[in-house]
Amino acid sequence: MEFHNHTLCLRNWGQNWGQNWGQAGLTPILANASLYDGATACAEALLMSLRINKDRNKVIIASSLNPNYRAVAEQYLSSHNTQIEMIPFGSEGRIDPAVASKLIDDKTAAVLLGYPNFFGVIDDIAPIAASAKAAGALTIVCANPLVYGLYASAVELGADIAIGDMQPFGLSLSFGGPYVGYISCREELLRQLPGRLVGETVDLEGNRGFVLTLQAREQHIRREKATSNICTNQALAALACLTALLWYGPEGVRQLALTNYQRTAYLKAQLMALPGVKVMGDALFFNEFVISFGRPFEEVESHFRKEGILPGIDLGRFYPQLDGMILVAVTETKTRKELDRYVQVASH
């Protein structure tokens, strides 16, 4: 298995973008001036879908979506008389497209899916998006943006709205924030985007400048006409993410995503070789995987912490049926020496 440091590649991110987009026959995509984080992006995208599909009051959410994101979305929708249905996940952490499609009907405004999901699994989203489209519902894909460097894009999956958190690009964890939530959609949906759209123009003297071309916040227009009451987001954090994206460039992002995948795959393979260790299925994955050491999480955590290592997240906190299962994350910040150290501690 290949294992190397990722490379940085400076490229003109926007070079020929518009021309290639049009030649591909794809619907133009717009992104707003960002939201607070991935959790609020989920909630805002669902509210956006309900405004677009005014005669519908049902949304479908994958139960494998980040539980914290689900909690925020449910809180937002609690006063909107909205019916929420969950798509169950199977023993391998995947959702069945056939099961998901059966939940979609003429009352469904939107389907919200994780990419990858909370278990690091890459679900088969395209057929679910096709079923949603056939029923007149919107598909919302909440993704770690780095996944697009390796797997299919939101457009290729059939998403109408793409959301997520930009934390993987240039932001430290910082004990939970501040982060940056991104939200983008097909052009025909832009009137319901929350927040603001910034456009490029020229002034009376022909100088290049930027203006707010769409102002949908209640701070800018009448409250009853506003799509959202979100305030100014963490602009400095958003700028840091933009700088990181420009630094990596398209090829650099692909290499970064590949590095994340390779290091995750390496640790997963090494742990699977240990006696008594089990992983949750063999589905496609990215950045994370679920494992069991055959012992209670408290015991495992205590053992690892003695060596200065946090073994992962106790999934039993969120899913009682997964008690004893641990979510392990690996990114480009982890060296092979650190991964081998994790395996050494696990083997004892």
C-alpha cells in the first residue's frame, strides 16, 4: 500500500472553470457568503427546501448523519410542523437506497444525506437522489469537502443543495470552533439561499469591485421577507479556508484527499490483522472507520490514555446498538510512526 506525504500544488483554481462547466452541460452552481458551521448548514438547507416545496411538510434524514448535525436540524424544525423520518443504516453502516426510496413520497420536501456518513462510509447516494427527483423532492448532500478530491462531486451524485463544514481546509479544531459552513445550490434555487450572495462588478470609473447582489437576511430586508436571520459569520475563518484552497489547487486537493484515504486504509488494515479486532463491514470509506476491540469503551480508552492516545469516539453515546464500537479518524496530520504507535498500543 502506497504511503507518502501529500504534495502541495499551486494552480489557478478558476482557470477555464466557466468554459468547462458550460461545455459539460451542467447546471450552474452558486454558493453564498457562508454559514456558521456544518450543523447550521444542515438546518438552513432543510428550511430552504421547505420554502421551495411550500406544499410539503416532510423531510427525510439519514440516521447515519452526524448526530450533532441531526440534533441542530431537529431543533430548527421543531416549530415548523415538519414531519421528520429517518433512514436506517445496516450492519455495515450503510443505508440501503431501496429502503430510502420507499420513504420518499409526494409529501417529501427534501432528503438529507451524509457524504461520507458519520461512520466514514461512502453511501450510494445517486439512486436515492434519482428517487427524490422523480418524486419532486430535493436532495441535500452534507459532505466533508475534502471527499470531493477523491470521490464523485455533489453534482455527479444528483444533489440539488450541497452543504458541509470547511474545517478540513486551514482551520484548527480550536475546541469546537469557530468553523465555516458552506452551502451551494443549483442556480434556479438561489432565491431561497440564506444569507448573502457577493457578486463582482465595476464602478462608474470601470474599477473592479464587489457588491452584495442578493441580501436575504432580516438585517437587510423586512423580516417577513427574509430567508434567514443568520448574522455575519466568522469571515476570518472563511478567509483562512479560501487561502488553503488556493494554496492546494485542484491537484493538491486530490493529493490531500488521497493521502487521507491511504493513511486511514493503512491503520485499518494493520488493526484488522490483530486478534480479537473487528471492523464494521467493508464498505467504501474516507477518513474514518468503525472498529471494536471486543472490550467496553471505558476499558479501551483507559488503556490508550495511559499512552497519551485518544483511541476514538464511543459510538454507544449516539447509537445504543453500537455500544463498544469506536469511530477512528485519520487525517494527513498523522504520520506513519504515530499510526504504528496506535497499532502497538492496541496489540497490548
